[in-house]
Amino acid sequence: MRFTYFLPLLTLAAPAFAQPATLNPAVTRIVDGVSMERITANLKKLEAFGTRNVNSSRTDPDHGVGAAMRWIESELRGYSPRLEVTLDKHRVKKQGRITADVELTNIVARLPGTINKDREVAVSAHYDTLALRAPLTEEQRRAGEQVRPADPDTPAPGVNDDGSGTAAVMELARVMSQHEFDKTLVFILFTAEEEGLIGATLFAQDARKQGRPLEAVLNNDIIGSDLSGNGEADGASVRVFSEDPNDSPSRQLARYLKEVGERYVPSMKVELVFRSDRLARGGDHTPLNQEGFTAIRISSAMENYANQHTATDTLANMSPGYTTRVAKINAAVAATLALAPKAPTAFEPIQSGPRKGQLQPMIGRGKSRYDAQLRWTPATEPDLAGYLVLMRSTTQALWERSFFVKKDAKDLLLPGVSVDEYVFGVEAVDADGNASLPSVYLFPPREKMKVETY
């Protein structure tokens, strides 16, 4: 639990804003608007396509990936005229599990922001599915054979993997498109995840080339199971995976999701897993990370491997109620981020010397040399209320303390606090208590030294 301190030495006026860590009624309305009935209907429809394998029919009106893609697009377009729906198409050659040259289509719905339109918060999932042949025998495995995809028309309902994520993203697009946000919200349904993260890879590479302003991506993959294959059940927790190092932007997003998600959906516990994904596996957040974007994976705490990539990945073998609770966590986090100010800048360029122009964190030891002196570049939003300075021991997973300072503050001195023993960050907070992602005070790794000898 993080404790917030209001510092009297800053002579704060009586605040006319919600204190940090309170519930914003606007976010609560969005969370409450997420409907299990609508999510269940989406899951039933996705199951009805039989398969969403990228090699399946693209023209059949009722069966296969083409029918699924057209239905998803139509649904998104019908939610609100403010949603800008586009088809992100890529022509991909035959390779790996893709059995012929094919046009792959990611589906993207954009809800423009009102103040910071140039900042995007995204929620994503993948709508394609896969069925694999029967597992190899030990003899086949020793002979070097590999499991290959079954015929593309083999039943692959994929209701949990990843119909659950798709249904949740669609429901969030429906609910959130009825509201306005400071930042732009983007709802992305990737394709060809099962063929090697191909749809997300092509999207991420284009986004990097275009300089797309993605501030955060919440990727949902397998968020429908509350019962493991070994009989263990857990419908009250969800796992969040984030890439190393410990204070990477994605790790900060994971911490943020835990705090905000549990605040608005207290019936759920967010379990942080400090690795990029499940062991030796991957998801669509990975290529986004590889292109420098802040992205995390949200996934069920319980998985039944016997149902994955088989005809038994059906509605009967998953929990729409669990998917709805995870969707509500997504709604709370995405809405809070989209309403929050831009994060303050905690870095500045070095003015002289051999490293002139390189960025360094705005942190020091103060005049005494034994304090923590933190500075930042102020945010400029009209509804800015102040800043939260965050602090935790270097060995702790979560922020332990925070200090709230007024909006015209540009620095904070923490007397007697060692900058060597703690990690610090700073968030901008608006009048409704919505906090930005933190800017963390970290020095880059020391450069490898070159020593001249004779």
C-alpha cells in the first residue's frame, strides 16, 4: 500500500480537488458501464464463425476469418460516429504457419481526444485463432518433427484465446466512445498473432516509422479462464506481464495498472509478473516493446493448456464473468490515463563537457549533500492540480510513499533521504485525481571506459 503525504512546509492552500487515490466519478461510470451481457454476446458471435484462422476463408459470409473481420469492423462503426475505424492492411508472403500469400488486416478504432490529441492510450487483443494437430508422440519428437497447424477449416473457435480479449476490447470501444477524454483512445484488434505476432509486428514497425504517439498499450490475451487444467480455480486475480529492466516504462505501466485497477475493481487482485511474458511464450505486446513502445500483457491467472489451440476452446470452457471483471480493470486504467495530464519531464540536457546534450535525471543531493533534491519541468494542462512525488526502496516491487505538492511547484526537497537507497518518480495529477504515468529518475548505465595504454 502506498501512503500519500501532504507536505505542510509547502504551505498548501485548502485543496479544491479530489485527493490522489480517490475514485473519479467519471471513471466509475465507465467501469460500471461495462456489460457482461454484451461481452457474452460478443463471445457467442466470435465462436459462431467456427474458425478465425488467417488461412481460412476471406469471402464466406458466415464462416472464417473474413466474416469475423467484417463483423468486428461493422460493430465498431456502429458504436459511435466519433469512432474512426480503419483497416490496417498488409500483404504478407507465404511463410511459417501462413500457407499462402495473404492480405492480413488489423482493425483499429480511434477515439480522438479533446486536449492532448497527440497522445494515444491503446487497448488491444488479437482476433485470429489457431488449431494444432494432435501432440507429437515421444518418438516423433525425438525424430525432430514439429507440431504443425491443422487444416485452416479445422474448428478453432478460440473463445478464450483470444475471443475473450477481442470481446473485451469491443465492449470498451462501445462504452468509452460515449465519453470524452483529454487524450486519444485507440482500440486495436490484431491479426496473425498465432502465426508469430505478425499483425502486431507490422503495426508496431509502422507506428515507429510514423512516430505514432502511443503512450501506453494494454494488451489482453487469454482473459477468460478462471479454472486451470490441474483443477485449480481463481476468479479473483489477473496476471500482468511487463518487460525488464525493473524500472522500464512497461514495468511502470504495470505498477500503475495494479494501483488503479485494484482501486476501481476491488474484487480483483492484480498479480504483477516481472518478466515479459509466460516462460518461452509471447504476445502482441512484445513487438511493440521491441519498437520502443510502452506495452504490457494482461492474462488470466489460470490457464487450461488442453483447450488452447483446439476445438474445445469454447464458451462452455471459459468464464464471461471473469472476462468482464478484467475488462473493467482495463476500462479504469485506460480512462484514467486518457483523462490524466501529460507526465512531467524529469530529465534535462547536460549543458557542458564531453556528454553535452545528453539527458540526465533532475535529481541531486541538495545543498547539504545528504538530502534528496528532485526537480521537474511543470505540466501545462488547465486542470492541473499538482504532483505526486513517488518513492520506494530499490528492493521493493511497488511504490511505498508519495508526497503531494501544489501545481506551481517545480521541485521537492526530502531532508535526510538518501538518493542512493531509493527510486523516485513524479506524476502529474489533475483536479479529479487522475494521475499520469510516472517519470522516473534514473541515470543511464555508465559507459564502458576506454583506457589508453602504451
